[in-house]
Amino acid sequence: MIKIGIINISDRASQGIYEDLPGQAIVSTLNEYLKSPWEKEYAVIPEEQNIIEHTMVEMAEQKKCCLIITSGGTGPALRDVTPEATEAVCTKMLPGFGEKMRTESLKYVPTAILSRQVAGIRNQTLIVNLPGKPKAIRQCLDAVFPAIPYCIDLIGGPFLECDESVVKAFRPG
């Protein structure tokens, strides 16, 4: 079974003050994109770097997720530490993901230049940071998801089959 980790990083959502709309937006989008059956590993956690790192490592190593998608904690505020946590647990960084997401987001809001989302690889897991707003989550995933299945192929993960009427995965050859 294909396992995908979804982590909503939000102090308020982790305390039950704020509804977990970002995590729901990721699940909904993946359900539209993927034809392959998949299972989610799900967490809503506070904006604490050690907790973020621990959750990513657990999903990658123990739960064997081929892909981990985070939402939140990518801005310039003091509590925004998701990129730092991602960089701490990854062995390779993929700067093109952040570049592409910011470029896409700039079409909608000038504050996209404040976003610091990154992506990287930990062994056989691709980790992608998304912003915390549900609308921005879809915009960013639409921009980068075509490259995700091939990246997972390259790192030895499972084959992700997409619904090509929604998103077309690019695999050279």
C-alpha cells in the first residue's frame, strides 16, 4: 500500500482552536490526483521544530511514507520553523519545488515572496512543504505535483498513477 504522510503544522489547530482545513485540503487534492490506492498517515502538530522533525522522521522511517506533505509554518514569523525542520531531516534538498511554488503563488498574492516552503529527500521519502492556506495549497500542489511521481520513482518509491484528467505526471521517456 502506498503511504503518504500529511502534517498540518499549526499551534491553534493542534490545540483544537482552529479547524484543520489545510490537512483536509491536502487529502481532498490527493484523492483527486491519484488513481493508485493510498493510505494516509496524519498528524496535526504545534509549531515546534523538534516535534516537526520527530514527526517527519517517524513518518519516513517507521511508517514508510513515500511522500510527506506539510502545511503551515513556512512564513517569516518567529514560530515558522517548518523549512528549518525539513532541512534538518533531509539528506538532499530540491530547491526547484520552492521556486516553482513561489512563482505560482505570486500570480495571486504579492506576499508570496515571504513564503519559505522547501522540499527535500530523506532516504526513500520526498518531503514537500506547503503554505497553510487551503487555496494556496491547491495552487502549489497543482504547480509541483506533475514532478512528484517521477521523483518518487527516482528515489526507489512506489509507482504513483495519476488521474490524467486532473493532473498529468511527467515521466521522461
